[in-house]
Amino acid sequence: MAVTRTFSIIKPDATRRNLTGAVTKMLEEAGLRVVASKRIHMSKEQAEGFYAVHKDRPFFGELVEFMMSEPVVVQVLEGEDAVTRNRDIMGATNPADAAAGTIRKELALSIGENTVHGSDSDENAAIEIAFFFKPEEIVG
Ligand code: CMP
């Protein structure tokens, strides 16, 4: 299995509850390495641009408002088959459906306030990483 990269966001519900370290610990224990990380307060343009694929969904406005509501931590994670590994440790989008031991089962509050985002494919990981990071900000 190849070493690849994925993109992760520690969302406002987690930064608000001071869970940045707790989330990162679960990612690291799942075999992922944080090769870039920064805490930012997303602008409306960033939130709308990042989630543009969801712009016609009924929850889009709520999603954008939430992502702008408090700081987030954007990260690049590296590891063997990083996209799948990250999705496995995150758990299902809705914490009610997430498996025991996953980040969302253990820490998320609701389908909206679900603690973490992770890329769903290698192709989207590359797009999402480039949305927030310059190449020189990623140190593997
Ligand atoms: P994420 O992986 O960041 O990708 C899109 C996000 O939209 C998703 O996580 C959820 O936080 C959010 N989302 C998906 N479905 C709903 C919903 N029904 N209501 C509110 N937010 C949702």
C-alpha cells in the first residue's frame, strides 16, 4: 500500500470544546502523520468555496455559517492509504451511525457538528490540500 496524503479539518465544534489535541491523537494513533497544520478562522468565501459541491443542498447555508463560527484546524495527513485510513478513524458522517471508537462516535455532536472533515478520494484530497496549503507549508 502506497504512502499518500489526505486533507482534514478539525471543525468548530471541536476547537470550541478544546479537542484539537484529542482529535489529533486519534488520527496519529490510527497511523496518520500530521505533515501540515494551521489554525484559521474561515472566511465566508473560503467556506463557500470549499463546500461548493454542496451548494444546492438544503443544509448549505447552515454548513457555511457553522464553518465560519469558530476557528478550525486544517491539516494535511500522511500515511499508508491515507484517505481510507482517515475515513475509517473518522467514522460515518452522522455520529449516530458511526462505529464505536471512531472520532465521530466518540466526540461529534450531530451530523452538522461532526468534529472532522476528511477527503473522500485521492483526487479530492489533492484539490482540498491545494485550497488551503502552499507546497512549502507541507513538511513530510
Ligand atoms: P463533511 O465531511 O465536512 O462534508 C459535508 C458536510 O455537510 C458534512 O461533513 C456534514 O457536516 C454536513 N452535513 C451533511 N449532511 C447534513 C445535514 N443533513 N445537515 C447538516 N449538515 C450536514
